[in-house]
Amino acid sequence: MKSIASVKAWTKAALIAGSIAALAGCSSDGTVYETGARAPYNAGGPIETAGKEPAPAPAPAPATVATGNCANYRPAVPPGHGMTGLAFPSGDVRSSAVLVQQVMPQTVRLNQPYTYEIHVTNITNGTLQNVVVNLENVDNQAVQSSVPPGSPSPGGGTSWLLGDMASCKTQVIKVTAKASKQGTSSNCLSVSYNNVLCAAANVVEPALAIKKTMTAEALLCDTITMTFEVRNTGSGSAENVVIKDTLPAGLTTTDGKTSVEIPVGTLAAGQSATRTLTAKASKTGRYENNATASAAGGLTADSGKVAVVVKQPVLAIDAECGGNTLMNRNTVCKFTVKNSGDAASNNTRITAPVPANTTFVSADSGGRLEGTNVVWDAGSIAPNTSKTVSMTVRTVGMGQVTCSATASGVCANAVSDSCNSSVIGVPDIGTLVTDDDGVVQVGDPHTYRVEVQNQGQVNLTNVKMVVTLPAGMEFVSSVDGKLVGGKVEFSFGTLPAGQRKASSFVVRSSKSGELLVIGETTCSELKTPIRDDELTNFIDR
């Protein structure tokens, strides 16, 4: 609906161009200001005032004035000025929309600038659109400037486009003009406005955009985080928005799914939604794919491909023993851990039990004894690098020494290795051939005692003692010994380390004098026979 009001040449504002005029300038700068209650305005038609006294108002009309106090607005009229006004478009404020009032000096000087004001008031209860004031039918009045500035109009006039005016608002136009001849300087004003009632339907075009991000690099044991952000980049709502993602082979969600559909619902224009899910990889490698979004009306969007690289440290351990060693000597267990994977092995730990038949002495590289184990915190081992640690133990018994260790790290499978060495003992034997009485009568039986003891670190085998009897001495008896070719033989067999065996034999001498009994002991572990002699003095009766 379009409403246009325009009244032209409603009144002629005139002044006399004479010799002297006392002009009082207005304070308005052309801005919009709130109108206040003024003296009652003539509801029935134009009004003119001169000097300080406004024109008397006619009797009120019987009808109710719908515009309230807006129509009562009256500009100040300085001394020596006159005011004319008219309500547009009907001339009656009760049925009009705009009240225009012009304050002009009554007398001005020839060829001297003078100023007058045009007050434009919206006397409706609503906003007037596209308000335009036109200065027309100008006679002996050349406009020099105005606030706000005007625009030239056809026919030599001036137009002021005031735009939209709210209810009860007043716009003041301050005009500076000049009269070029004596007589009368005058103008005419008209005003128009244009209100439009429109009906429209919004034309919208929703559009989708989706962005997928994924953990760029992860360990095989890590959880991979995938984030989806879907946005409506168009106008209007996108309905039934769904995010879809088919995972590449080898990658599944943490609950075992290979594809997902995530309902989002409705997205208003400019609105976004973010969804997150977690996944795991079954092996190392690069996993790459894209996500899509769809909505009602055939809307689709593609995230483009994103990728995650899954890595894993791969450990190997090598145990190295110090070789065969003697009892009660130190030996070293060395362990080398190598990472052949494509990711660092963090928080790497090496654990080695103290071998049986040994006692712990020391460990390098910060190793410490925890119970019966030696533990090293090896820290981070980069790909294709290694770390070596060692411990020193002391052998305490015969047998085999087994050095073993296990290495583990974050996301690295635990690995173990072991090696063996032997503890070698030194053989030694002590022997004894003796009697209790060194002077014996000829013909009396006499007892000799024999003894062997393993004083070495290993078992002695095939232990044998052979006692040679001198001429004139004959063998009588023995529990363990046997007479073989004039010699008494004792076979003691195997003699463990530290063990002692003893026996005896009885002889009789047939002659007097010093007789020497010679004992000789052998075993498989010693190359040199051990000799032990005992001298006895036999006397006649």
C-alpha cells in the first residue's frame, strides 16, 4: 500500500527587501529533536504570525484530534520575524500527516544574506518514509546554503530529502538566502512522503560444509580421535543433517564398528555442530579417508581426505654372559636393547633376576636391586638406536650361571633373552699316612691309618691311594685295602668338595730297623700324584 501526500503553493512566505532588518538567528542546526508540548495549534488551516505574538487559534473543532500533542508543536518566533504553517495533505492537522512551519524575517537588506527556518513535524502515530520538502516558486530569493544541504530541483527550486521520520519528530531546515532587488522576497513550499506496505517471502539456500580432523600421528596402542564439524554456510535452516564416515581397512571405532552415521538434526543459517568419536588401528601404517554430510533437499558436503600415521616401537634384547668363571669370582651379565620400530620406545624398563649361585655386586646405568631383580629405567630409545646395561655378580657355587632379562616400553611388546656360563672349580686333595706309635717290637702287629680329603672346589673322581710296603714288612689285614703285588690299594671313588675319607691297614715286621711306608694318591682331576711317607722304627725283643 502506497500513501503519497503533496501540497504545493500552500502559502507564500514573503518579506520586504528594505534598507535595514534586525535579524535574530535561530539556534537550530538541522538535527532531529524531540518535540514538546506547545501552545494549541490551529487545527483548521494555515496560520501566520508576526513579531512576538502568534496568530490566535480558532475555536476547536468538534471532532477529536487523533494526533495528540504532535500537532501542537510551534517553533520559536524571534522579534522581527513572522511564521506561516500548514498541515499536509489536507490542511487540517486532524486529518494530516505532516505539519510544515516557516519562520522568516519580516525585513532584510538588499544583497545581504539572511536566514530563515523550515520546521517539519511528523504529527502521526507512525513513521513516515521518504519525507521530501520542496522549495518552489521562488521570487527574489536566491538560496546560498542550508543545513542540512539541499539538492537543486527542476524549475530552479531546492529539495531536502529528510528520509524516514519517527512519530512526533521534528526536522529543522536552516536556509541562508539573498534578495537581489528591492520589493518582496518570497517562496512556496510543498512536502511529500511515501509509505509502502509490502509482503515478502524469504528465499533461502542452505548449504553444508564439513571439516574432519584426526590425530595426525599415533602409537598402535593409542586411541585415535576423530572430530567432525558440520556447518550451515548458506541461508535458511538445513534439516535432518547426518554425518557419515566409512573407516579405512584396519581402522575401527573403539566399539568395533567400521562405519558410522551420526545424526545432527537441524542447523540454522551459520550454525555449526561438532561431533567426536574414537578409533583404534589393528596394525601400523597410514590410514586415510574422508567424511560426508547430508541434509534434506539433497544437500551434501565432503570433508576431503585426512590421514593418521600409526607407528610402534619394536624392541629386541640380546643377553651376553661373561664366559666360564671360577667360584667366588665376579662375572658380568650384559644386556643390549635395540628399537627397530618406527616410533620411540618411551619409559623403557629392563628387568633382570640375579642368577642362581650368585650374589649381586653392582649395576651400571642407574640399575638398582629391587628384591631379587635388578631394574634399569632406560627412558626413551629412538628408532634404530640401542642401549646397553650390565650388572656384576659373584659366583658362590658350582654349576651354571644364567643371565636373563626382559625389556618393555610404552606400546612395545615385552621381549626377553638369556645366556649361560659355567662356574669352574679348582681341584685339590690332602692325604695322610700315619701311625700312632713310632717304635714297635719286631713281630708285633702294627696299624697304619690313611686319609684323603677334597680340599678343592670340584668333585674328585677315581680317588686311589697305593701304599708301598718296605722289605721285611708283611701285610696282615685291612677293611678297605687290598694287597696287590706287595702293595696295599685303597679305592675311595668320588670325593665331593670338602669331603674326607679314612681307612687303615695292619702289618708285621720280621726285622728290626727303620722301615719307610710310602703312600701315593691319584685322581682324575690332578695330573701329579700326591706322596705321603711314614717312618717306623722296629726293635728286637
